[in-house]
Amino acid sequence: MATKRVQSEKKTSAPKRVRAVRAVDSVELENVFSIDHDAISRRAFERFQARGQSHGQDLEDWLAAERELAKS
């Protein structure tokens, strides 16, 4: 005797995870865009060297360098 499988729809009320995004004001954006590309590159490379030249964090180094230089 064969049994019939019944497909049931999962109904959840849990919201989907949403990545939080920090609001950026126009002054902060202006500061970032006015920074010299070479200065960011040099600072990111300094961070890379200070970390013992371990690879895999280039984006983090670049973004941190942008933030540091935007504050100064």
C-alpha cells in the first residue's frame, strides 16, 4: 500500500535578517572623495605592513585608511 506525501508550506512570522547600514552624511562623503588616492594607498599599505604583511584584509585596510584620513 503506497502512502501519499503531503507537502506543507512553512509559515513563519520571523523577519528576514537585514544588514544594518550606517547613515552617511554629505560632509563625510565629501571628505572621503577629496582624499588623495595615493595617500589612501600609502596608509593602507602601512596598515598591511604593521599587521605583519598577512594577506586577505586589503579591503578592510583600504576602508580604515579612508576613515583615518577623512577624520584628519
